[in-house]
Amino acid sequence: MIVCDKKEGLFTLHTRNTTYQMKADSYRVLLHTYYGARIVGGDLSYLVRYTDRGFSPNPSEVGHNRDYSLDTLPQEYSTCGVGDFRIPSIDLELEDGSRIADLRYTGFEVKKGKYSLEGLPAFFGDEEQAETLVLFLEDTAAQVGVELYYGVFEQCDLITRAARITNRGGHPVRLRRATSLCLDFQRADLDLITFDGGHVIERCPTRTPLRQGVQSVGSVRGTSSHQHNPFVVLCDHDANEDYGLCYGAAMVYSGNFEAAVERSQFESSRLVMGINPYHFCWPLNPGESFTTPEAALVCSTCGLARMTHQFHRAIREHLIRDPYHGARRPVLINNWEATEFHFDADMLVSIAKEAASLGAELFVMDDGWFTNRDSDLSGLGDWVVDQNKLPGGLEALVPRINDLGLRFGMWIEPEMVSEDSQLYRDHPDWALRAPGRAQTRGRSQLVLDFSRKEVRDHIYQVLKEVLSSANVTYIKWDMNRSLSDVWSAGLPANRQGEVFHRYMLGVYELLERFRRDYPDLLIEGCSGGGGRFDTGMLYYTPQIWCSDNTDAIDRLRIQYGTSFCYPASTMGAHVSAVPNGQTGRCVSMETRGIVAMSGTFGYEMDLNETTPEEKEIIVRQIEKYKAYYDLIQRGDYYRLTDPFEDGPYTAWAHVSEDRREALVSLVTGTMHAAPPFRVLRIKGLDPSFCYRVNDGEEVYPGDVLMQAGYPLPMLKDDYQPFQLHLKAE
């Protein structure tokens, strides 16, 4: 609910459990007054304090009043060059060379339904689900206007932010920084949680108290990156899963980003999120506008679990556009770990036949299906089926797969090109490359310049011919290197600062074309696993390959960190062969299945090489996953332990929204002699219900299971699985 007091310049955004407020003061500076637990309302600007601070300048219009300084005030979209020395929200370079932005409030507009952003991903909601507030700011000297967009999803406790910057003057200006979100707190006793790592070790939580100065994470790799995820949390020092004030902020963007927090000299703090200013410069000619990507905010007054649940619901209901909406996505089998590049049609059909007999529903043909692709040194860009491997093309292969009762999917990497390819020989300028310099390779490949329409059009056309040749219902969209040599032959020298962002807009545009022309096609995102796992990609790809690391024990940590923002329905998770290719570790088929079951379930192995006993386990796993699909994919996710603490076990639970059903999963850690008896306290149940355990004789009240706990059996080996299915009587 949006409440506006035009006379007082007061704007209050209410969600079910939170309130967010800002006010234009007497100098038309837009101040941030409050964000926290829902309150009745009223003017909270009394919380803003004024005093004379040394070396904090004062605006001209306040005269000799030294108590008023932008350097000390909590602002809704921070200024630049006019006395606030903290992180700016915007950096304008004007025609005269000055770098100043002084924004003042001029008006507002309220709309039913959620705003949309042309060419950019964004949360969506109709008139019954969301409202939009637009606040208008202007720098009159620069003749630059800024529209601040707020989307309010009352039931999800979600508030979204974006900005649109317009040159209303007669001279060009250059944007050097344009953030999506600025959030000021009149306190600094907070912890910052970021989700960091690298390839095959993604999204490990890092928690540190705010210190004096700036703490930041971000990416300059052209993707949101394996190294730092574009999602951060600010919370009370003592906040945990069940207690404390927590603020979660996610960038709905998949390219270079920055999330920075500054603790000021006066014990206030400021969070800004937006496009990373590294190599960013966007010229605005008179009349032109620039729209920032969206940022999404959730505030929880009841700990991290509540924040997680609100993000999960909002992402599932108001961000993901799923061709399987309301239906179950298929269990898949991928051939990569079984064959890598070396396969033919009969080999693929053999794997598919065995998979179908065990209950799989979708066969995915991975890398190696196109011409000149027997290794990763060649072929990318030439998206033509290799007739030597697949005689008759997809037209011959796919019906053989479909006749087994399986749908068919395939791997593609549209953004890349091999030097040993016909596409590169014909169009070397279509790859990112700085003039006069040798190119930098990544995975022995180059990056196509997706900022150029002719490049995107070509790739779309050749892939469309492939997809239209057969009944393809799934594609895995991969992206296996970071961007370097970022220079576009399609732009003049003074516009090269646009390339990183235009590249990302080009990726989004091509994904949207595939979604429009193939509405029933399920697209799974991937970038060497989790290198582009963000809410921006989820707008186009309802699921993303969580990590190239399929080791079940490592995945406990990766999926734990991922869960803070992203729901299980988005996490690509498969059972792979052992010894694991990343770690060399061997764990049981049962353990691998329980871990993979907490995502979008599938297999990456040659099922023809499994034992009869393993085949029986696979059949049971697939049946169990199908039976618990709604509970896993749409239930509330509870982290019962922290796998980074190296405790005796890792445990988590999926609980239905009505609290009548729960699936509790556990994997032991390294076992030691003479282990103690252990009890697992479960979360999310209804204390007034009684729950039957695994359809057996045991029945416990919900409050008993949550407070006293469930006695665990004596699990004697390393990495042993255990599951409880609880059903209310």
C-alpha cells in the first residue's frame, strides 16, 4: 500500500510486515526516514537529526545555517559533488567538465500494478498484486531529471527500485555512475553478509561487521560472476535464522555490478547497488534517457529464514516466467559426464533408453553435437548438426528419443565463438577485440559482440533453424568465460563505455526472442555452472545450473549459500557418477540423490554402467521426487544447520505453506568413535498439529518436534543420508 501526503511531501510504502518512508524536506531534498517493521505511519522525519559537523559543507540556500549538510543526511538517492562525500548514487559529467549532481524533488505519481523496464528483467505484478510509486527529481542547473521507481508487493514484503535518468537540456552529458538503489541507515551497528567464492565453490556466505569506510563486492567480468553474487544482506549483529532485523537486497541484473556499504564517521551507513562504474560511461544527448536495472529489497524483523521465504515466494510468483507454470518440470538425464564430446546417435539413444526405463522424462544432448566439435578448441559459432555423429540431423535423432517416451533437449553456447570456425573466419570483427592487440582466450574461445544487432540476428537465425528442425523442448544456455578485450567495432571511441551494458542488454534481447517464438521451451541458464546465477537471468531462464561441482558434499555448502535468496525450483542439481570429477570423492547413490532432490532433479552419468542395485535406487529416487515435487519446489525452505560449521551433519527442511507436510533431509559429516545421541529440532511446523513420521507408527505434536526434537538414529558412516516425511494427522 502506498500512502502519499502531497502537502507534506511524505511518502509511505506499507507491505504486510514492513514500512518504508521518505520525505522531501523544505529544501526539496528527498530524505530517507525509515525502513523496518510495519508501523501505523505518521511523519518519521523527526528521526533525522541536525547539527554542525566540521568539514561537512552547507548548501547555498541554507545561508549560514551550519546544521544542515548533505554529508550528514539520510538521502533516498544520494548526490555528487555538492557536499556529500559518501558513496554517490549518480555521477554526472557535464559539458563543462564538472562532475556534479544536485537532485531536488519536483513531484510524484502513483499507479496500480508494477512498472516494467524496457529491455531489462524486472519483477511483475498486476493491479491486484502490486502498486508503483514514481518520484521525480531534477538538477535544474544540469537540466537532468531522475525518476525513482518503487514497486510495492504488499503480500511478499517486497519493494523494488529502479531509476530513469533523462537529459532535458540542450547539451550532452555523460553518466559515469547510475545506481539502482540507495538505502541510508541512521545506524552502523550492522553485519554485512555477502555470498562469495569462485568456479565450483560458488556463493559461500561471508559475514563481517561494518567497519569505518567502504566495504564492497562486485564484478567486472561481464557477468554477475562466480566470485561475488549480486545479493547481499545487512542485519543486526545477533541476527540468526529465527531472530533479528535483516535487510536483503538483490540486483535484477546479470552483468557487471557493485554492492557497496559505507559506514560513515557519524555512525550512519549507506548501501548502494547498481551497475559497476568500471569501464561504464553512458552519453546522454538532449532528450535521451538511461534506465538502471532493478534492485529488490526485503526486510525481515524475524531473522534470515523469514527474509528467505519472502524472496523465494516473490521470485516464484512475480519474476519467473515458467512454461511449466502449475505443472511439474521433467526429470532429466544429461549425457556429458557419460560421453563428453565423443558420441554418436546410437550411443545417445542407448543412454536415453536406459534412462526412460528408470523413470526419466527428458534427455539432454550436451556439447559436441555440431560440426567440427570434437574438443573445446573449435566449432563454436557454427551451429550446424554434425551429420557424421548424427546422420539425418535432429530430424532423425529426436523421434527416436521421443519414441522412448522422453522429451528432447540440447546444449548451446550462443555468446561464444571459436577461432577455428567458419563464423570467425567470415566475421573476425564480430568478436570483442581491442584494435592492435592480440586477443585473450578463455577456455580457448572468444566472446561474440552481443552489443551488435547483426551478431544477435545471425546467431538467432542459425539456432532457430536447429530448434525448428525437431521437437526440442529444452535448451541449456551456457556461457563459459569472462569478458576481456572489451571493445566493439560497432561503436565509436567515445562510446566504448557502453559495451559491457549493451552486451548484457543484447543477451536479454536474444533470450526474450527465444521465449517469444518458443513459448513452451524450457531454458536452463548456465555459466560454467553458477557464474551467472542471479535474479536477472531467472526472468528468462526459470532454472540455472547451480555449479559445475556436482560432488554431493560440496553441493551441501553451495546449495546452502544459494538458498538465502534463490528458491529450490531455480537450482539445477543432478546426481553424477563417482568418483566425482571435481573432488574424486565417492558417496552413495542415496546421498547423491537426497542432495540433488533439493533442486531441479536430474542425472549426469551413463546409466548403462550402473549396477542393478543402483538402478533400483534410481527408480525409487525418481518416484520420491515426483511424489514430493510440490513440497520441494513450492514449500518454505528451512536451513536447520550450517554446513560451514563442519558439524556432525547438515540438515534442511521443505515445509508446505499450510504447515501440514514437511520433508526433512540430513547428510552426516565425518564420523568419529563413540558418537553421542543426537536430536534434530525441526522448524516451520504448526505447534497445534500432530505429525505422522514416514507413514509409520510414530506420531509427534508439532511443538514437540520443534522444541524437544526428533531422536536421530545412530548413523555410523561418513556422508550417510536420512530423511523424514512428516504429515499432519
